[in-house]
Amino acid sequence: MEGITGIWVFHGEGGRFSSGVFSSKAKAEYWISQHQLSGMLTLYPLDTGVYDWSLEKGYFEAEKEADPKATFIQRFTTASQEHYHYEDGKSG
């Protein structure tokens, strides 16, 4: 996986945990289509957390006292990550 800076993670609608991790969007979309899945496919950066990545890229700025605490960071997500929605295996 040399040269890959992110991975694609699929989180199925209503799922508590992610149900697939892929090295390319094309592989993920093939799997989603094949099984007619509904949910969200998101590109995650490698070797860093989304919170730190968002701070580094300037997508988020910690303003509240609670922002740098574990309870906030462990649930942190951002719409700044590349992501796609699927319904019955189709994008859109």
C-alpha cells in the first residue's frame, strides 16, 4: 500500500460499525453496487486521527474548552473529508 495517503471506509445505513475498508474508491463502489448497499463512503487519512488532520488542514479550530478533550476527539467527524452517499448501491 505504498504511496496511499488514505483509505475508503464504508459505513452502512443503521450500522454501528464500518462494514468495509478499501484501498480505492473504485473497489469500494464495486462492492457497494454488487451488494446494493446503502450508507456512506468516506476517505480517511492514514497515520493520523481525523481531529488532528482537520486542525492541520485548517478545517477545524478548537474554540471550546471541551474541544481538545478525549470525549470530543474520539467522536470527532468532519464534512471536510471526501465522502459519498449511496442508496441501494447507487451514488447520490
